[in-house]
Amino acid sequence: MSLEGKVAIITGGARGIGLGCAKQLARAGASIVLSDRPGSEELASGVETIRNLGVSCVGVESDAFTREGSENTLQSALDEFGTVDCLVHVPAFNRRESFLNYKPEDFEAILDSALLGAFNMSQLVCQHLVENEKTGKIVFITSVLARIPNARCVAYSAAKAAVNTMMQTMAVELFEHHINVNSIEPGWIDTPGERHHYNDETMAEEAKKLPWGRLGLPEDVGHAAAYLCSREADYITGTILPVDGGYRLKHCRDIPEETA
């Protein structure tokens, strides 16, 4: 796969899955616009990491959850590179609480971050592509929790499921422009966010129970994102690709009978 000559925006790109995606697109040759929240402590090091891979990279401090922040990200990309070819949209956050105790303001904030943020950034990029008669690639990072009803994740699951449905509607409307729109559903990925919820011992023990015997890595998701942004994926659109090491099927395994 080669992304030489392509420009990719990675939102939420300073760490975790976002940085994993940025690294794999950079290794394929893409110039990278790395967008992260205002005041991000990881953005500068993320930009340095990408530049060390031998490609151009610019860091942008923008609130990807807002229209203004999305406009700033796109304009920064155009100012630096003159065009955009790919968008990998990552950012969202989760607040875990039981449904009966979930605060309405938290539910709304998660929908704003995951769904409205995805709409704003992708619409702006697609408008640019259509106005300039360019093909392009849009990849949303959603979650297997869009289809697996885990307790204490009611808002996050609802938001990610909504992004998947929005993605497929976008794909249909953008057929005529040959803009590919797809989603990646990560499973349990070893990220700083996950380590905020679980300690090292718990993570290690739970990883052993997964079908692949380990947690996923941000680069696992990045490989899939690079593929979906490449010309090799030109005939793939409106698709949801799980990258989960079998996480969504973990309860389907045969249980050996106990020996007497």
C-alpha cells in the first residue's frame, strides 16, 4: 500500500488509537495533519513521532467536538498542504455509569463528542473534496460496543452505533463522488484511556481471556485505517470493519467438558 502524495487528517491523533493510525498512514507515505484538543500535552511529541517516520506533519490544537474546531482543523490542513485526501476521525470519550444513574448532561456530552463531532469534521472534508472534484477516504473509528450492549456504556454505545449508521448513509449519498466512507470497530485496545479505568494487573489478566490472548494495540487499528485510506480499498464503502481479535465472538467458543 502506498499513500505517497496524500494528505490525511487524523483527529484525536496525539495518543492511543489516533496516534497508532497516524503512524501507519505515515509509514505508507501520507503527509499528516495531527489534530488534538487545545492544551494537549501529547501533541508536540506526537508530531515529532510522525516526522521521525520521514513525512511532513503539522500539529493542530482544535476542539474536534465543535464545528469551529473542525473548521480550524480543515483550514490548518489547507494552509499547510493545500488539499486533503483522507480523514480518520477518532475522538470521543466515555463516562461509565449505570443507566438509572446516568446524568443527562453526560449523555448529551458524549453524543456531542462522538456523533456531532464526526458529522462536523466529515461534512467539512467531504464538502472540500466535492467542491474540488476530488475522490477521498473517510474512516470513522467507532467501537464493537456499537453492537455489544455492555453495561455502564449506554451513551457511548448509542453514539458509536449512530456514527455507524451515519457512515452508511454518507456512503450512499457520496457514491457519485467516489468518496469512500467506512468505519472501524476496535475491540479492547491497550490505550491510555483504558489504563485510566483499569490497573496493569487487571489489564494483563483480562487480556489472557481474549480469543487472541492479548489486548489489541493502536497499530492494529492503524493498519486497518491505512488500508481503508489506500487505493487498494477503492471498491470498499459503507462497510463496518471490526478490528477486535475476535472480541465480539469471545462467548461463542466451545467450552471443553470437564473430565471426571
